[in-house]
Amino acid sequence: MKLTFKLFASLTDLLPKEARDHAIDIDVADNATALDLIDRFRIPRKSAHLVLVNGVYLDPDERGEANLRDGDTIAIWPPVAGG
Amino acid sequence: MAWTRKILRVNLTKGTCVAEPLNMDWATKYLGQRGLASKYLAEEIDPACDALSPANNLIMATGPLTGTMASTGGRYSVITKSPLTGAIACSNSGGFIGNEIKNAGWDMIIFEGKSPKPVYLYLENDNATLCSADEIWGKSVWETDDILHTKYQDPLLRIAAVGRAAEQGCLYSAVVNDKHRAAGRSGVGTVMASKNLKAVAVRGTKGVGNIRDPQAFIRATVEGKRVLAENAMTGEGLGALGTQALMNVINEVGAMPTRNMREVQFEGASKISGEAMLEPRESDGKANLTTNGACFGCTIACGRISTIDPQHYTIADKPQYAGNSGGLEYEAAWALGSNTGVDDLDALTYANFLCNEDGYDPISFGATVSAAMELFQIGALTTKDTGGLELKFGSAEALTKAAELVAIGEGFGKDLGLGSKRLCDKYGHPELSMTVKGQEFPAYDPRGIQGMGLAYATSNRGACHLRGYTVSSEILGVPVKTDPFATEGKPELVKAFQDATAAVDSAGLCVFTTFAWTLEDIAPQVAAACEGNWTAESMVEAGERIWNLERKFNIDAGLTAADDTLPERLLKDAAKTGPAKGKVNELGKMLPQYYQIRGWTVDGVPTAETLARLSV
Ligand code: SF4
């Protein structure tokens, strides 16, 4: 399936050069999980703090499950804060 | 010093400066800063008074940890009745002046009355003098700062001042200290100018003392700093991208107020984000962000120091803006950017510089411009009203010109200085004002973050994120992740955040510490510093007491439960895109329960039992 994969803040350096606006389109196996992607892009697991699928929070317990769908956008941040 | 036990009372009408003892009974109940000064204000003025009359007081207050070695212990607040909302106002600022007031030997400065002529207060330790402001009235904050530094030849003089916007009556004027830190919200600068008080210049050399248990204090503050350093948010995240790390997060979750809150996602968000501030630009190969910066004693250092692209149109003939100055925080970037539809990072940076230079709140300013843009779009405002300004969504030129006009209070800048509510009333469309209690919203659309809707509606100073930042839990997962779309449990969450934040503010600390610290980390620092039985529990209780005191002030000022609401747009018009698509804010499901757990009547009035329980 095809996904849009986004990395932000200090993780942006881990995206390939062809990424635009912190995003890249990728092809993955139909049963790929968020953890598969985290490992594929060499993101230290503890740095994958905020994981959003189509803008909705993905609980750490669910990141190893095959819950991604074709066309999804997955976006990942290290611990960030603001106000 | 934890407590110097001294207040400076300045009667501007009479021109007197008198020392008096701090009320230690109140200090052990209301802690300090926001809480303690609110108690003084509530006791000393009629809450129903005209905020811009001499009957209002203005208090500059430190907390027990201000000026100590506690991390972020440099905060001070300006407390008064707001001319924007008619409610109690407390605007918190960092920088260095809070520490300086404490080092000069004062816990608070209370300004009463109105000076017959413009003055500034010069305060050097025990020596307090009201001086003629002839040479600085009519000048910007930056000019005022330079003139006073030159006059006194003391680089360590710390100055808080109002700019020309406040002198011209802009209702959301700030008190700016150290050139680019501000007590920004609710028009506290407008009150200061209404008293003919231009600036407060402070030099303190008395040092820190009066710590109740110095050894325990050193242990507790060192431990606190370790916790901040080891936490990824306070140890790394805030220093690297500042609060601007949130721009892409909030856009992605579909809670980015856009074009006067008509939309919840901004197509240009990534261009004005914290990440964009780090990217080298074509003209000189430098990034917008030069470095980060820290307030007094802070080990987090979230501050942004920026430059504008040297080839940008805004500074073509204005070399005075070519150097480094206070850069965009998330709130300013959102209000000046997505809410006006402008994605030009340098234009936003320029507008932000002007907000600092002449002292006006970028949140209220940006939100007022965006309301004006919507009025312009529907034809309720025309170029006849705006003096030829084409106030179109997305126009960087319109935004920066509007900023220049508000800074000096000229032309349509006068109307923009009214704030969104009065502007929309004046032009016949009150429904377009995105405000609560007359104060403009900050950067989180409550259709996508339900708890924030309740936090805004019940905030004691009108729409505000810093009175109960449930975003921390609902989006960022601190201290625990909650579902942003759920309403269940949100009244309890909002109350917990509101009470804890009141306690943190009142200690003299920065609320950003709470991404790592709980009150269990803060209480030992407070307990070792000053009198009172300070534990996490007693701090929560003090926070609740402060919240009820502020609420009571507002009720006495004439506000009612009818003011605890949100604009219809957020209650009736569903979000159009993103995860919150189809949702409105469900305030009605949360508010009654909130009143109940607060111990208030169904009309939102604290009951006699609640006030007695908290000994308000
Ligand atoms: S965290 Fe930021 S705002 Fe708070 S005290 Fe530190 S530098 Fe100032």
C-alpha cells in the first residue's frame, strides 16, 4: 500500500533528500505497522514520541499492529512541547 | 530573596513612594505573584470600577522563587483590572526584571491613582523616585529602553515600559520588559499608560537571602534542574524549536485556527513553523532563527532570537530592524500567520518585532486583523474605512501595514486597537468576533480539542491557553494522554490544570516547567524557600483558592455565567477538514459538571461553603 510519511522537529534529518515539506510518499507491505516504519527510517524508538495517523494519536500499544490503510498519512515527532 | 517582606506603594496622584510590610498572612494562603497580588487587588479596588480610571490599581508582583536559583525563577506578573475584558487581568513575563525587583528588596510594587503628568519610576534598591517622562513619552519601548540606559549609564538597569500603542489607547497593549519579553495579554499596558506611567527602571544589588532552609533549598533546586535536563521536552525540545514546534503538530491534528477560525487547518503552516525557522534562506544563507535564549535563571531556554531576511520588503529602508531581536513564538506565529492566512515568515517576524517595539499583544492583534479581514471580505468594511488598506486574507502587506498603524495608533490602527469584539460590534457583525469575555483566542481550535473549549469559556481572564493548558494532555500526552474528542472527564481535567497552573504562576516559576515537573517537584523548592506549609496538596488548594478569588472578583465586576461561553462559530459550525471534521465544541456537555465540581451554583457562582472551605 502507499502511505505519506512525515517526520518533524529533530527527526527531519532522517528523511531522504527527496522529501518535501517534511513528507515523502512510500510503498509498504499491506501488513506494515508504525513500528516497521520507525525502524525502517532508523528512528530511535524512544524518539518516536508522538505518532499521528491522519492526525489521530496512535497509542504506543497499537504501534505494532497492522492498523494502517492505503492512503494514510503517518506523522512522527520526538518529544516536543509549547504553549 | 524568598520574601523581602516589603511592598513599594506608589501613589501616582500624590507622587509618593512608600514602603510597607508584606501581608504574611495572605502570603501563606495565596503564595505570591498572581495569587497574592490578586488578593491585594481584590481587597483594594472596587471590581466594578472603570479599568482605565485612577480607581484601578496596577501591581507588579514577584513570587517567592523569583530571583532565587530555582530554574525559571525570574518570572513576574502585572495584575490589574483589564480594560479589554472588564475581568481581572494577570499577565506573566520572564526576562530579567522580576529578578531585579526582588534584588532591589521588594516583593511587589503597587501603583495607585494617576499621575498628573507622564512619569517613570526609577528604583535602585531602597531609593524609589518618580521622574518626569518628558523625554520618553511618545517614544517606543525600544527607544525608551535605549534612552534610559544611556541616561543612567548602567547596562544592568532593567526596564519595563509601555509603547506608543498603549499611549494611544490600544486596548490590548502590553508591558514590555528587557525589550522583547512581555506581560502581553488583556491590556495591562493600556492601564499603565492610563496612569501616565511610562516605564519602571530597576536596579537591585541586594542579592538573594531570606531562604528559610538554604541547604534544603539547594538540594531541591538542584534536583529540579536535573529533572528538567533529563526530560526530552524541557531538556531538548523547547530549546531547539521553542514553542514553534507545535505549528505542524496542531495543524496535523486539525486544531489550527485559520482565517478568523473559519477553518481548522492552514495550507501554509509548514512555511511558518519552527522547522522553517531553521532553514537557510537564499539571500544570505542564514536561517530566520539565530539562536535560542533564556529568561533569568532558566535552564530550558525556549526563547527565539531571529533576523529578518535582509532582502525582505519590510526592512528595505529600515535598517533598525535588520539585526537580531525577539523572534516568533507559536502563539504569535499562529495569530499573525494562519489566522490571517499569511504564510510569509519574514512578514510575521517583522510584525512580531513591531509588537515588541511598541508593546501590543500579537495574539489579540493578529486575531483582530483576521476579524477585520473577514469584515472586509463580506463588505462590512471597505477601503473607505481602512484608509485604502486592502485587508485581504493572505496579504502580507496588509498585515505589516496594519501592524505599523496599531503601533502608533494612527488611521485605521485606532479601530484595530479596539480589539476584535469592539471592532466587530462597530461594523455590525458581533458574530465574527472570536473572543471570550472580549479577549481573543489563542492557537488551539476547541472543535478539535474539546477540553480547551471549556478552559477558554471558564478562564478568568477571557480566552487564554495559559489558564488551563489541557493541550498538554489531550495532544502531547503530559502527564497522561487523553482523547481530544472526548468530553467525559474534561471538567475534572480542566479544573486540575487551572488549579495547578495558578499555583505554579504564584510561585514565580514558568509554566513550561510543568512539561517535566509536577507539583511534587515544585513544592519542596517552595517549602524550603519560604514560610507556609507547602506540599503538593497545599499548593493545589492554594491554586483552587486563587481560582475562586479571581472568579469572585469577576462576579463582583459584573460578569455572569452568560460570559462563560464560546462564539457560535465554534459551537454550531462544524470543522470542515482533518480529524475533527464534522465536530463542534460540546461546551454544553461539560460546563454544568464543571460548575458542580468547582462547588459553584448552577449559575457559576462559588457557594458560601466553597468560599468558606477555601477561606477566600
Ligand atoms: S522556558 Fe522559556 S519562557 Fe519559560 S522561563 Fe525559560 S526561556 Fe523564559
